[in-house]
Amino acid sequence: MELAELKVTRYAVSARVATITLHRPERLNAWTGRMHAEYLSLLQRAAADPEVRVIVVTGAGRGFCAGADARALEGHVERGSYDDGLRDDVARPGYGIRPEFDADFASQFGIPKPMIAAVNGPAAGVGLVLACYCDLRFAAQGAKLTTSHGRLGLPAEYGLSWLLPRLLGVTRAADLLLSSRIVLAEEAKQLGLVNEVLPPEELLPFTYDYAGRLATEIAPSSLAATKLQLYRDLHGDVASSVRDAGSRMVEMMQGADFAEGVAALTEKRPPTFPDQLA
């Protein structure tokens, strides 16, 4: 379901790149049920749009996402239980691709387009979760990142106990998960948590330049297949990966993207890949 009105997010498409902006700058884009619903709706829109090839997620103002809104947390304490505030008819982008992806945020693995988190400021708790389930993470210098759950007396959120060891290794993941300590973007790059660290004013230009190269130089069919292979293979074994790659090779060699890629290589020109049908 797509929401008719956006209150806490913004959406824009330019040059085949969709940007989803978390927009509660006065609260460092703290996460709420409404934001979650709008985010899913926009992610579904971007995933279904054949003119969108890459998705960028960022925050308005000086924060990426400071985690769950404090007022919402107070409500959880009063109820003595967790309520995400989501309706039954909320959008479920990425669901139905593989059973192991069918859960909050893990479903981003099922989105057939690269997702880049442009971490412009603090990313804590669910904000860090959102960034980690993106395929790439670029961060502004000095941005603070933390799992934060331990300081709230909670377990690791949304599968981070599965994901972080695969991103960082068990030892480094244990440090971040057990301590809930704050790491700056510079250390996060050393740990392997982010791909690049840039001056704040260069973060979005760099992100859009990178996204633009993916959108124009790489076949959309290849982006979709490679992303699915990447996360499918995290759940499988190497022999299955080899066999799956072989069957995809046979299928994709019959497609227009392969023909265009070979023609461009032969003619020594940049490829022009057609938009994929939704």
C-alpha cells in the first residue's frame, strides 16, 4: 500500500536514482511507526519503478536516524510491550523473493536494486539497522554509529546479531553488540562497517556519482541478479552458489542486456542498457 501523504519522509527521482530521505530533522530523524510505514511505501515505489535503477537512503539535517523516538520508547515502558505502530496493510517490498528475507529490514535483500545509505550524521539503534541492511554505506566524517540496544536493556535488534558478524567478523561484531559503544565513521571504515568516509559536504555528491555509475554503466539485470546472489549465498553453500550462477548465466545470455554489453565492448563505446519492465 502506498501512502497518500508523506509526513516524515521525502522522495525524489533524478537520473535513474531514487532518494528516500528520513525527514524529522528536529528529532535527528528518530524512528516512529509512521516513518516505518512511509519508508516501506517509498521503498516499494522505487522497487517497482522501471526508471529507477539505484536507491539512496539518507537523513534530513544533521542526522541519519538517531534510533527509536524517545516518546515511543516511553510508551513501550508504559504498556510493558513493544508496538511498532504498523498497520496490517503496510507495504512489504522485497517480500516473496526468498523465505529467509521475509522479515523487517531483511526484506531489503529482496529489493532488486542496489541500496546505498548516505549516513550524514548519527545512526543509532534502528537507524544503524537500516544502514546495515543497505548494500553499501558511505558516511560523513565524524558521524556517530552505535547499536545502542544494551544501554536500553534490550536484545540486539532486527537480526543485527546475524548480520554484523557477516559484515565485520565475529570478534568485531561482538565488540559493537556487547558494548553498545559509539564508533565514529573513521573507525567504522577500519572495521569494515562503512565503505567510504567523506567530508560532510562531499557525501551526497560522492554518493550520487557512485550511484550514477551503477545506473548507467551496469546492466540492471546484472545488478538484480548479483544482489540476489550475494544475499542468497550468505544462506547457502559454495556448490549451490556455483550451480545457481551457471543457470543464471544460461538465462541471462539470452537477454538484451548481454547483447548490448557485448556490442558495446566490441564497438568500444559505453553500453546503453534499456530500462527494465516493472
